[in-house]
Amino acid sequence: KQEVTQIPAALSVPEGENLVLNCSFTDSAIYNLQWFRQDPGKGLTSLLLIQSSQREQTSGRLNASLDKSSGRSTLYIAASQPGDSATYLCAVRMFSGGYNKLIFGAGTRLAVHP
Amino acid sequence: DAGVIQSPRHEVTEMGQEVTLRCKPISGHNSLFWYRQTMMRGLELLIYFNNNVPIDDSGMPEDRFSAKMPNASFSTLKIQPSEPRDSAVYFCASSFGLRVQGYSYEQYFGPGTRLTVT
């Protein structure tokens, strides 16, 4: 059974710091991996999606890497800003019987203070 | 496109009452997913449909929960009777589900329904 773990569970940093959020998964037979952002009381917003054949994806100040064989992904946030404060969720996509589903980690709650 | 639409956004009900949550997926998507999010258990997949047919309902917690998708543009999640431990945020998501080489199958989430059962 696939299990997704995110470390740390919570993080508080001053503005301007570079951050690394970690995600690990137990079954390396993933189709792709996706990072989401969730603001309090809101839905999920997709940040980056990495296919299993890729090593990394970049969008602005965000960079996500994937090491499928070791079951790890990191989300790197450069020059953090207070507006980055949110919960960041990692999810892996698996195929079973021809159909796909996402399995989520518990998230990392990030607070960036001025 | 308006994205995935969920209603109501907030629901407060008393224990024992029937609750119906509604979802309209993105037009053209043929896979629909219902999730539940709580502080204790995080985000859990309850059930998903492909071409209006339930594929995997192993995440549905009990017989009190049921889901239907009568057509490609509408789905409901029903709880009868509701209990305080059902209090959570329920999300609906949709995606295109045909297996195509290199396709991402990215899911698009609705804003969620916050359910409180007193």
C-alpha cells in the first residue's frame, strides 16, 4: 500500500529564506507526482507536476525535484515571502486496473513572517 | 471554464439528518473524485467515477455514505444519517481519464464543502 510522508509537518521562517519541503513515498511505481498549495479554508491549487520520467520542474520561485528510485521529492521555494504562507501537499499518482488515483501526504504547514 | 463547482459551500446540520453534497465537474472531464479532509486523517479519497461508473469506492467509510453520478455533469455524495464524526471538508475533483502516453491526468479541485454535524 502506497504511503506518502511529508517532513516537516510545520515550518516557520523569516521572509527571504530559501526553503526545502520534503516528500517521500514507499512504492516507487508512481505515474507522476504533484505538489499542491492549500490556503486556509480554500481548495487545492496545483503548483507543479512531475512525470515519472522527469527529474525536476520549475515555475517561478518554485522548483520541484523527483528521485523516483529512492522514493523522494523536494519542493524548493526561493526567497520566501509572506504570501507563500499556506499548507503544501505532495501527492503521487498511481495506476490500478487501468485507472489512476492520487494519494496525498499530510502536508507541510508553512508560515513566512515579515 | 468555471472550474469544478460544489454546493453548498457550508452545511451545518444536526446529527441524524440526511446531508447531500453536490458537484459539477469541468465540462469534458470524464473522471470525478470525492475526497474528505480532516485534521486527523488528512485528505482521503472516498470514491471515484470514470464515465459515470463508480470504479473504486473502497474509501467510503460506511454504508451511511453513498455517491451517485447520474450524468457526466453532476454527482452527489449523500450521508444518511449524519454523525458528528462526519464533520470535515469534502472536496470534489475532476480530470480527463483516458490513458494516453505522457498525459498528466491532472485533477482540478473544487472549493470544497465544509460540513459541520452537531
